Amino acid sequence: MPAPSRQAAGMAAEQQALDYLTTRGLVLLARNWRCKRGELDLVMLDRDTVVFVEVRYRLHAGFGGALGSIDARKQEKLTLAAQHFLMEEPRWAKHPCRFDVIALQGSGHSGQPLDWLQNAFDS
């Protein structure tokens, strides 16, 4: 059986993250939300808090692994996209917000533990 493409692996990681978060009570508001500023993998609601979730999948731990791949440039892009989301979806603009990262690593990650870093960075 051929190895899955990077895109398929990323989609599977995103689905695993979504399943994980929904079993913990978060509600999906948007998935793969795009604007000219970037993309938000998952936008979730955790009680009254809007959570912008970046899902990072890496096959290997090289170069800092999945968590290490959220550098200052990526944080800025996520912040700008989140601001744009809140402008286009004003019903969420007055809610508290946070940025979380879900990191998965290794081949065949489905069913493997993932790292959920809440409040991964400030905007």
C-alpha cells in the first residue's frame, strides 16, 4: 500500500485533532477557514472562549518537531487570520480568545497520543 501524501497525512492529523477536542467538549465553529491573511485549521468554542487551533503534523522530530515549527512568523500569520475571522464573524468578537496548538508526530499517527498545548502563544 503506498504511503499517504503529505496532504492526506495532514488532513488525517486534523481530523484526529478535531475528534480529540470534541470529545473534550469543544464545539467546532469553522474548519480550514481561509482569508487573504492565511488559514485557520480549526476554530473551536471552549465554553465561552473562541479557540484558534493550529494542527501541526511532522513525520520526524528534526528541526524542532511539530511544536517547534510554530515560529514568530507563523504566530503572526495566525494572529492576523484570527483578527480577520473576528471581523467577518462579529458574533464572536466580544468573546475571549486563545491560540492552541495540537502537535502530532510520527508515521501512522492515527490513534497515537497527541500534544495539546493550550494558550500556546499570546497575540
